[in-house]
Amino acid sequence: MPYIVKETPSGIKTLVLHGDRDIRIHSAYDPVTEASRSVESFSPGKKGFIVVLGTGLGYHIASLRAKFPDRKIIAVEKDPEVITIARRETPENITDAVIITGTHDLSSVFEEIDISEFRGFSIFTHRPSYLLDPAFYDGIIVEMNRYASSKISDLLTRFEFEEKWAGNILENIPYLFNKNSSPAGTLFGAFTGCPGVIISAGPSLKKNAHLLSQLSDRALLCCVDTSLKVMRKFGISPHVVMALDAQSHSIRHFLGPDDDSPTVLLADLVCCPKIARSFHGKKFFSSTAKYYDDMNGNTMREPTPLMDWVEQYIPQIGDIQSGGSVATSLFDFLLNAGCDPIILVGQDLAYTGREIHTSGTYHNDEWLTLTSRTLNLDTINQRVVRKRKIRHVPAWGGNGSVLTDYVLDLYRQWFEDSVIKVDRKVINATEGGAQIKGTEERTLSDLVSSLPVMKKTPETIIMERAAAMPASIRTRFIEGLTYTLNTIQPLTTLSDESSSYAAARDILTKQGINLLLSPYLKKTNAYLNRHPELSTERADALIAKDILRASRILFRLLTRTLNRVRNSD
């Protein structure tokens, strides 16, 4: 747009949008006084961030910064030209403000926010800028609220599960040193240019599951744990089954005969240890990590808590990013493996036919035991659906709409965002459920007839890439475990009294121990971030109590891990 910078009678620069009717972005007489007056009545309350809708030359931003120096300012501006002009003409006004020009900037902004300190956003609207495109600015606020909700949800999940994840990691690590196990990273790049299929357990899977056996020598077949029982009932052995859930009920997906199935297990180290213990086939272990670009464009890595401690002694075993479900993790695994195209099957992300899962999953099998003359499976499904925050979204194939809920729709949005970002073709062959924008919709029977037979079978490629963990790494990890146990052992006999607190806090100065204790201190650290008024003595006491509790738990877990690693074959 043709913006013009003018000098006002007060000698201060102003900005005008030139057109059929000129629009003043700031006062034609005194923009600084105008900005000060607009800020006078504004109060962010207890909110930690001020979101400014519209930047102009930033006089209002400077006034906000002067009045609220302890608040972080995020300035939203639709037109990059305005930002360019402000940085040239009045850079001092927008110093220290985080500038975003669209939803594409939100990810890096939120990754740098410590959500445990987050106290919400307060909105300051620069009316002349906002009125140029209200829909754009309103849309940004909607997306910011969505990001904030997601981050808060993630924090609450961490509160609930981080200690369990840490315990599971320590329980699963000894399996890494078994001769039948390999790091997942050994499969990265192994299937470059080969099709990869994600088999989920949506209601539509029963339509085309029988065709998957015809793809076994044409594509890498990967199923989520929920759909494994379904595959077995169809007599299909997927090449890979992935386990991610840390909770013990997830073992039910793996119950039943597996005979001499060539299926290999791809298990995140946080998954339920019973799965790795009971699975008889080849195992590949991965870890979840998040990669993102910070505001300076640097790529950052955020591993699962405790993995940063593990990686002091064991090299990275193969990072897989997750959008919160096994299917999203498999998507990233197939990207790392080099698969192209990536094919989605059973990925309904909706209650197709008002069902929750396809028949044959352990969920449905359990519900069948509850049915009676007056209670059928449909009724059970309906009761579950009615408890969800339901909505309608466009259906696969463009045929009307389909019922989904808030969580499933978040996964749909994750796939849509991911499809845009990757350099691979993504085909949705679910033949039902929700439409996923950016994917090519095709039937599975069409794909079966069009995909060529691979030169090497997926089973052959997997076995050629499998490689046990070197003995030198095992030795190094044993040394690390021994050092850590010797370091925390003195704390295990101390009582939770003030006389023990200095020794407890001192442990954080030891090499890498803070990384080990981090999952056990998260709740208290979040509490302290939200209550800065607490005295130093009180804050130190709360942390010290957590350290003493964690030391007793970890000493037991690490001792068991050490003994099992020593005896691993």
C-alpha cells in the first residue's frame, strides 16, 4: 500500500495511507500526545503480555513500554511495509517489541514463552490500523488463544505424566542394549522414495483394511498400536507397529498371539515398559523431541524430559516429533525414513457413522462384553460421543459434513499444517471421516493397482538396517549410572527438615544432576514462577523437599536400571 511519512506541525513524523481517501494512521498534529492519551485509560491488569493490534510508527508502543516496563509487548501488523517504514523512521518506538505479521510467526513466539509464567494476554487496539482489516486482527487473536490453550494443555499433561515418563524411560533403557533391539535412527533414510502407509483405527478402516495385504511388498506399512489387533484379525502383518502411550492399559493393544509375525516394534522410550517386555519381535527405540525456530531463526531442540540427562552418556537414538498422537508420530517417522508418498488409512479424525473406532480394536472388544438386550454397541458409542465437545467438519470426498470433536479436530489441523510444510505428497486413502486439506484423496484400491513392487521388501530393508547398541556405549552408560547413584545416595537417608535443605539444594551443582531431577521439580517451579512474592527461604525449602523426595525415587529406579543394563545380552 502507498504509505506516506509526513512531518507534523509539532515536528514529529506521522503516517498516512494514501488512496482515494487518505487515512491518517496517527494524529496530523501531535502523534506522541495522541498515543499517550490512548494509553492513559488502558490497564493490562495482571496479564503478563500486551498484544498490540497495529503498529503504525509505534508511538503507542513506546507509551505502553514506558507505562508498563515489566510487560512483554507483542505487536501485530498486517502490512510488512508499515514495519519497514517504522524500523527506518522511528526504530526507537518498537525496540524490544516482538513483531508478528501473520499466523506463521506465532509458533516461534509461543515456543519462547515459558508457559508456567504465563498470565494471559491483554489486548490494546490501535484503532486506525485495526480498522484497515478487522478480520485479520481478530483472526490473529483467535489463533493466539488456540496456541495458548495448546501450550497450557501441554503443561498440564507434563504435570500429570512427566514423572511417569521419567520412570518409563529408565525402565525401557535396558532393552536398548539387547541384541534384538536397535535405535530408531538406524531406519532414518532407509526408505527414501518408497511409499509409507499410516494405518490408524478410525471407523472407516473396516472398509479397506482387506486391501492392505496387497501393499505389503509395495509400501512400508506402519500401524498405530490401536489398530494392531484389527490387522491381526484381517491376517495382515504390518511391517511396523508404534507404541507411544506411557500408561499401562496400552499393553492391551498387544495382547493375543503374534506367532512368527515379522512385525517390528517402534517404541518411544516413554511407552509402557510392559510392551517392550512382552513383544517377542525386533524392537526399535525412539525418543520424542520438538524442533522449532526461535525468533532469530535458529533451530532449537527440546527433548523429552530426562532424555537430556540420558544423552550425556548415550548418543541420540532417533528423534521423532509428535503432534500428540501415535499417528502424528508415525507421520514424522515416515518423513525421517524418507517415505514418499505418505498414505493415510483409517485416519478418520471423526465419528464416521457415529462410531469412535473401527470394530476389532480392544476398545470395541471390551464394550461388547457390556452389551445386553437393552444396551447395544451403538448406544455405548452414542453415550461416549455425547460427552465430547462435538462439531461438524467437511467430510472426505466432499460429501457433506461429518461429526468430530475438539481433540480430533486439533489433530486434523495438525495434519493440515504439516502437509503444507513437508516436501512429500500426502494421500488420504481413508475413504471416510474428515477431509484433510492439502492431501490428495484416493481410494486404496486405486493405489494398490498403481504402486509398483519394491526392489527390496520392507522386511529386508529393516533387517539390513538393524544394528545393536555398541558395547562401548553400554560401558559409558554404566559409568554414568554409577556416578549418579553415588552422587544422590547421601540424600536418600536425609529427613525432610530444614537441616537437610542445604545439602539438597547443593546437589543441583553436580554434573548433570539438575537434568535428572527436572521432571520431579516441574510443578514446584511452575508454582514459584506464579508466586514471585514468596520469600527466598520459603522457595528454597519447597525445592529442597522435592529434591529429597526425587532422590529417594530415583535411587531405587536407577539401581534397578543399572543392574538390568549390566545383565543385558
